Amino acid sequence: MKKIILLLLLVSTKSLFAQGDREITYGLFVGGIHSTLSNLPDMIVVKGLYDGNTFEEKGKFGGTGGFFINWKYPYAKVAIQTELSYSGQGTDLNYEDIKGLKYKMTFGYSYINVGAQFKYYPFEGFYIGAGPYIGFNLASDNIKYTSNAQEVFGNSGAYFEPDANVEKVLKASFTGKNYFYGTLALGYEFNSNFSVGARYSLGLTDAVRTEENGHRYSENKNKINSISLIIGYSFDFDDLGNF
């Protein structure tokens, strides 16, 4: 899969430039992204271990932005767009039980994303796109933990690890991984060189690895899905005045 993506990013300029009727642009895009990381409760507490607790997964908002090159062939109403981008993605996991214990784990990962999408233009300016991407995790141990354990049980005589110690255990037990995902996109490219778009990204491979541990944390398939809204601005690659 990595080789396929690299080949897409290094599309032969010789074959592309051989076509006379084509438009090559490059530019930047920025936007907001909302992502969720699946199957976190089953990773933390084994199913059926005990009752009287609830988990709530809440997706997180983050930012995204990057650089693109777009090879467009108006006569065929298609284009290939290669990209290099950054995104901040993660999920909050909220726990509560009948004894009053509450805690929150925040999985907050950062990625460098590389990929490409095939775009079809059914109408002038409007496009539908799809393609493969890979996200390289830049913050594989970025997990935060907070709880009310000391507040609720501090005078009971029972010992609860301080939040900082629990956080260290979580960082050692779970490692954010690089992962593959597919993206579906809709957008509009204005004559003014501005563009707007919406994307849905579906995780295809596991994004978190559970390390060996003594806390019954288990390995699961944790996939990242996200929705993003972006705006972009492009320049004409053929105009040497841009360089």
C-alpha cells in the first residue's frame, strides 16, 4: 500500500505534460476536522468484567492544513490531486460508575498525511473525489488522564494512584500507530482560485497498538473516522512568474 501511495505522489510528469489540454495548479488548504477513535471502551475494560459503569466516547475537533498539486484534464473532466498535510485528531473517553468515580482519557494524536485522490467534475467547478491516504503519527504517546478519585475516595482509606501515575501507565500501554484510510470528497473550485470542500475519511487499519501490560488492557481494532471542511487557494503551475 505504501508503494502505491508513493507512486501516486510521484506521478510521471513526462506522461502528464505530454497532454496538451491540461491544467496544473498547486496551492495550500486549511480547515477544521472532527474525528473519532473507535472501540476505546473495550480496550480499557474487558466486556463483562463488571457492571455499574458507563463509557462515553466524544470525538474531538482539530485543525488540518497542507499543500497540494492538482493535475486537471478538462476535456476528460477528471483530475489527480496529490497532497501533503497535517491534522490533529483524537477522542475523549469519559467514564463514570455507581461509586461516583469519574475519569477522562484524551487521545490526542497529530499526523502528517500523504496521499492522492482522483477527482471527477460533473459540472464546471464542482468535483467528486476519492483516494487512499496514510497518516504518520507524530505524537504516539499523547494521552491525557484526569479523574476525581482523590476527591471521592481520599478519606476512605482506599489507595488510588495519582492521576499522573495513571497517565504514565496509559502512555506505556497504548501506542498510536501510522494508519491507512480512504477519503471521499466534495468541493467547488471558483474562478478566483479559491476552493471549498468537505471530506469524509474512513479508517482502514488499526490506529492504536496495545502493548504488553498488567492492567487487562486489551488489543482491539481502533479506527479513526473523520469529517473535515476546508478552504484552499491555488496558483497556476505553468506561470513561471509564480516562482
